[in-house]
Amino acid sequence: MTDEEIVVAFALIRLDNATADLDLEDIAALLVHRLPPDQILDLATRNLAERDELRGAVFPTAVEHVLRTVLTARGPVD
């Protein structure tokens, strides 16, 4: 899953749940929950590589990668 696909999927899930009071981490968790296991593992692996770590729980690490990708795409907040 590319960074662009992550951002688009995140935006679609956010639109689908517009009436719910979800924060960004909850939306990222919903996105990861909908992915097949191999893509979850890929996101977690990419996040651990970025953090220069060897181990971590798969689901929370994948959620962190999605959140990091979305926040990076949004750019700095003034």
C-alpha cells in the first residue's frame, strides 16, 4: 500500500464516519482493521524500519505508520 493509497483510504473512512466523534488515531485503527494481514504486517514493518527498531506489536505499529503518513501528508500546521 503506497502512501497515496493510505491517505485516500484514510480520507474515505473519515468521510464514512463523519457523524461519529472519532479522533485521527481511531480512524487509522479502522483503516488498519480493514486490511488483510499481509498489508498490516507491511505497514508495521515499514514503521519499525523508520523508527530503526527491531520489534513491536503489529497492529499498533501499523496504526502508528498510517497516522504518521497522514500527518506527514497534511504538512506543518501554522
